[in-house]
Amino acid sequence: METATQERTSRVFEQALVSNGDAAAFSIDVTRQMIGPMTELAIVAAKERTRLAAELQIAALEAIHVAHAAAMRGFLETLDSAQRALTLMGTSVRLVTQASERLQTAAVDAGRRLRETLEDKRRR
């Protein structure tokens, strides 16, 4: 036999349980509804990070390619300049050699004529 106080306490307790059960059900429902959008957001963020990493890699590779091409152009220009310098040096050496040969020929001719002149003067 329950007293009135016990009955009231029992009813309040039952109402609290129902109330807590409803709150728990509500909380579970809200959590379930939030999981979908949050999962989608996490997937989008992961895809975006992957895309950003790939784009940064592509940009870095393009920069390396441009730098490599510039270095190769500089190297080829240096080789071309060195080849031109060597060609100029060769031309200069050839011209100096030719001038020396002409000067030697002129000196030999002048020496021969001087000897001839001196020999003629001695004979007379």
C-alpha cells in the first residue's frame, strides 16, 4: 500500500524518465542529422587539401622547369660566346701569322736588296 507521497514521487519519477527519454531521443536525432553534413564537410575539406597539394606540386614543377630552361639557355649562350671568342682568337692568330709572314718576306727581300746594293758598291 502506497501512500500519497509515494504515489506522487513515483509519478514525478516516471514523468522525468519519459522526459529524459524524449530528450535522449531528441539528442540522438539531432546528432544523427548533424553527422551527415559534418561528414560531407570533412570529405570536401580532404578533397580540397589534396587538390591544393597537387596544384602546389604542379606550380613547383613548372617553376623548376622554367629555372632549368633558363639555366640551359644561359649555359648554351655561354658555350656560344666561348665558341665565338675562340673563333676570334683563331682569326686573330691567323691574321698575325699572315702579317708576320709578309713582314718576314719583306725583310728577306729588303735584306737581299741591301746585300746586292752593297756588293755592287764594293765591286765598283
